[in-house]
Amino acid sequence: MEKQPVKNFPSREERNYAALIHLSQIVGSWIGGIGSLVLPLIMWLLKRDESKFIDETGKEVVNFQLSLYIYLIILWLLTLPTLGLIWLAALPFILAGELIIIIFAVIGAVKAANGEIYRYPLNLRLIK
């Protein structure tokens, strides 16, 4: 996970807001359904035009959540021919996915608080 330089160091307010975007994934996942995508998306859309740092952070978080949903859909599609047997085998990985969201969100929040853009691993760059 490499550091991405930001030309103008973000203000404390920008860094705090960016950190909250990362952490909103956790809160959103507690809401259920697609909350882990919707909450960061709303936060990003509200402030993306005010700060390049917030814009980059928001895109990264939303792309991460979209990537996770795509991976989940692929996994679900793989269960159809096996009548759900793969789903049973994949259940531990799905539960681990929640833990991964928490770990990556906290790492991202710490990086954002330090003025760094955090690039999530295995992230599809759908929103550029």
C-alpha cells in the first residue's frame, strides 16, 4: 500500500472528514443492506467539489464498496450450479469480509488523518 502524495496538504477539517468517510463504511454495514455503500457515497457527494483530497478519498471508498459487491455477486452466481454448496464453503470468507471492511476502514481513516490517500487492495477503479 503505497503513499500517494497530495500536492496541497489537506486541512485538518478535510483530513477529519476523509477519515469519517472511511469509517462510515463500518457504520453503514451495521445499518444493513447496502448501507456500507450508501453512507460513504452520500458523504463523498456532499463534499467532493470542495476538496480534491475528499474527492479522492470518497472515490476510493466507494470503489472499494462497489468492488466488494461485485465480488459477492460473482460468488453468488457461482453457487447457482452447485445448488448453494459453494455458498456454505464461502460463508467464512463472507464473514471475514466484514472484518476486512473494519480493518481497511480503520487503516484508511488513520492514513486520511495523516493527510494520505489510502488505496484499498483489490479495488476496481470504477469511478475515476
